[in-house]
Amino acid sequence: MELKNISFRALAVTNEIDLNKIALHLGIPKKFTWEQPLILRSQELKSIYPTRINELQQVLVFSFGSVVFVNHHGKGEINMFLKFLQSFERDIDLSRAENFTDDYNLHIGDIENLELTDEYVVVSEYEFFFPELISTVLAKSVALEKAEQQLSLIQDSLEVMIERLEKGKLRIGNKELARTTAKIVRHEFNTLAYIMILDKPEVTWTHQSASQFYDQMMNFFELNDRYTILKSKTDILYHITEGFSDISHSIRGLFVEWIVVILIVIEVVITLLQIVGWVPTHA
């Protein structure tokens, strides 16, 4: 049997996308929650692409900033859709849109068991839920890749602060600590709270075969393991910043104590000078 092919291209383009604004613009009468992707099929895509649309083409937009293009074989339509998306999310940088991307394929062939590789998955027969589940896994994978890079940048800034400590430069500004802590909090929100690695698509709760396929894809892409590693690294960063904060507060406390001691010494000296008559007392 000749293999049939469905292609996927996933991009992590931003941290958050308001699906309801896009749905309202396209006349889709549905309120989307965080865990639901906005699935645009040929009917909706016709209003975005001026060229003729293939009936098998889809675009899945995820609230955590990923977009997956199904059966898009050229960059023209992808760039066109990203420009459309940018009109709703101004922080999307089109020049960096492909920094975090993954290409994948679904093959339908004459096989007995599902075959998973880094580039494609082969199944014996097509199921309606395959595009959504594959897209969801790819979307989470590229979003995690983006989060992993953001985490490495935070680690680099902390490493600079550690090097300063090693050189004996113990003072760390409150603003610098606040900015670093804010980056960690934002990273944790974008990764742990927003990508929702542990949440499963609705279809997996009603179709056992969908649940099994999704779990196999999740395990192959190691999403749970990558999520756990990111969580543990984030916790470590929190502990490091807490250590910096403790050191900073200790230094400030010590400074205040020395000021108090100096003032007491000055007061004692003035009193002694007054006793011996070197300093006149106030009437």
C-alpha cells in the first residue's frame, strides 16, 4: 500500500495568544479556554490566504504561544498567517518566528504496530484525532524548547552574580535581585502554569485509542521528563536567588549595626571630652 502523508510544522512564536480575539474576528461562535487549541480549517483559512486552499490544510493555534501548520508546504502561507497573527499579538517578532520549530509527518501504511521516529509516525489507518494530538505534542515540545532557552539565559545572569561573589563583591542591588526574581517567576508561569504539559486534550477522555496514542507521543518526545527537569531547575534558581537575598540583607544588617556602634562611640567620645573640659557643654 502506498503511504499517505500529512505534514506538520510547529513554531513557538510568543508566550501567550488570545484565542478568543482571533475566533471573534473569524466569526467562530465559541469561547476558548486555555487548554483548547483554536483549529482553523479551510473555511476559516480562505479569509486569510488569497490563494486556493487545500481541503486538508489546517492551522492549530495554542494559547501558550505555539502555532502548528498542517499540510503547509511553502513558507508563503506560513508567513502570511504569522502576519495575520501579529495583528492580534504585537509582540510576535516575525524575524525570530522560526527560532523554535519542529517538522513532523504522519504516514498511513500497511503495518501492524505504530512506528514512532524523530521525523515521523506510521499508523495502520487514519483516525480523526491524529492531527490534533500530533499538533498538541509538537506545540508543547517547541514551547518547552523556547522555555529551556529562556531558562539558560536566566542561569547565565545568575552565573555573573555568582562570579561577583567569588571575587568578594558581596553587595547585590535590590533592583537587580528583583529583576532576576521576576524573570524566574515569569519563566515558571510561562512554562509550568501555561504550557500545561500535564493536561490532556478532551478527545483523549472519550476515546481510549486517542489516549493511548497521545501517551505514546508524549513519552517519545519526553515531554513529562523535560517538564520535570525544568521544574527542578526553576526551584534551584529560586534557592539561589534566596541565597543572594539573604547575603544582601545580612550585609545591610551588618552595615546598620556598624553605624549604630560608630554613633555610640562618637557619643561616648563627646561625653568624655565634655568631662575633661575640652568640649563645652550646652547650657
